[in-house]
Amino acid sequence: MKIFRNIALALLIALSSIIIFIGVYFNINLSPIDKNNDEFKMVIIPPKTSTKKIGEILEKEGLVRSGQFFYIYCRIYNINDLKASTYELSPNMSLEKIVEILKEGNNYNPDMISITFMEGINMKKIASIIEKNTNNTADDVYNKLKDKDYLDRIIAEYWFLTDKVRNENIYYPLEGYLYPDTYFLENKDVNVEQIFKIMLDEMNKRLTPYQQKIESSNYTVHNYLTIASITELEGVLKEDRANIAGVFYNRLNKNMSLGSDVTTYYAFGIDMNERDLKASEINTYNPYNTRGPKMEGKIPVGPVCMPSIDSIDASINYTGNDYLYFVADKNRKVYFTKTLKEHNAKIKELKDKGVWIEW
């Protein structure tokens, strides 16, 4: 009997191991190949292609780990209605998602275009990109931003848009509110309003998780996006941005000006890599210019670029610190200091080392 019990135990262990192995094997093959890769690949599934061949195509394109597993999965779940067409699929899609897309099929649009708006760009750059990639002009973009009826409609539609964007001192009402990303559009005839809608929808999706925290804080969503836009241009690393935002809030609490060069560049319409700022620009009042007079304890009138989600998060969930100054070197490394004396000493050190930023 003892021998039989040992055999039964061994079989049970073997069976359990097989079940665990199968579970792990399934989970691995069902999961996306690269969750962080949101690029799309064009994949052609010709008419009358077998399920086995479809699996081979998907494996070759780097969209599934195993074409054989794809075939087995479809056999297990009796999936035999995958449709021939041209698809845009991404490595961040699970196998189940890919199967769902292939079952549904699509009406492939050969005229579809993709437009990428990088984080940190401003409205002038957005207008230029739209003009370059669609049948709209930059003036079409600017005219839409001046359309009061349009602003009324979108302010009523999106919780994060308020009358703050109507401030007469703001250069472009939607600066900072259009989420930077890659978008797929029907064709080059898409109009500016349609482009703005897809970007505002994405911003809504990104901001909504923060809505409750924003609405219960002492700052408005407009304030947060403005701080986020400055933080976007002042830092590269996520942890630096959270500390930079912390510096800005420290300065506001002490009734100091934010003292950010990027706001001065924006205020006077100068590209940051164009030249150094002039003393006359720095010392001139402008509701964007946080280095100018009368800006103590004030947040600029509006955002100065399109911030990424990292910068938005940094502005809302900033790192508490006791720094009041920061400076970056040529390699974008950020140094934080507590006093003006320490700040000036750090600048001298960077100049002596030859890593001070000069245009």
C-alpha cells in the first residue's frame, strides 16, 4: 500500500507540475510581447489564409510569441472566422486582443495618416505640424482657437476646460490642454476641430484619474497644467520633474517669483535654442514672464507647452523638499540648492567645468 501511495503522490506531483507548466505557458503566450511598445505595424492577411499561416505571419511580424500557439489557441476555442484584410497591430496587444481584431475585421483605409505631437512643443509647433501633415493651414489652427462659439462648446463638454482659457492675456486658449501623442486620422482632409477633439479626448483620459485630487486642492487644473508645462521644459527625468515642481510650490509659498527662463522665452516668442535672453526681456512685465517684475507669488497666466503625463503627475504629486533653486547643465543634469549663494556657487562650478549651457 505504501508503494501505491508513493506512486499516487508522485503522479499527483507530476500532474500538478504539468498543470502549472501549462498555465504559465498559456499566460506567457497570451500576454503582449512588449507592453511599452505602442508603435503599429501594418499586417496583410490575404484571402483564404489558413489559421496556421496567420499565426506564422503574426510571429514573423513580432506580434505573437508563437505562431503554433496562436493556431492551438484558435483550435481550442473553435475560432475559425478570422477575416482577411490589412490591419494595424501593435506589440502591446495581447494575443486575445489580436484575435478579437481579426475576428471583427475592418475596412482598411489606405488614406489613413498618423501625426506625432511630441511632449514639450507649443501651439505654434502644433500648427506647423498640422499644416505639414494635413490639408489645413496654420491659420486654420489659429482661427479655430479664436472661435468663441467653439470655445463655448468644448468648455461645456470637458470638465477640465474652464473660463480660465478665455483670459485675454493668454496667447492660445488650448495651449497645454492638447495631449501630446501619436494619433491616427482618417485622411489629410480631417479638419482642425476633429484633430483637437481626439487630443482633448486623450487629455480627458489622462487627467480624469487626478480629478478628485485636483478639485479638492487649493489649485485649479489650469494651475497644475501651467506648472506641468514649465516643469516639462525644465527637467528630463521624472524624479527631477517632481523635485522641480516642489521648488516652484516652495517659491509660491514664500511669495517669490518662479524665476523660470522657459516662461520668458515663451512670453516673447523666442525659441529656447535660438539665443540667450536679453536683460530688457527678462526685466519686462508679461503675465507669462516669471523672471519679470510683478510676478512674485504668481503662476503664469497659462501653460507654455504641451506637458507629458509625467510632468502632469509631477505638478500634482510633487516631491516635498526645502529647495528654492535649481539649475541644469549641458547634459540636462539638474542640481538643487537651498539658497541664492549656493545657487550662484553651483553656476560658477558648472561654468568652470565647461558644462554651462550657452547658446
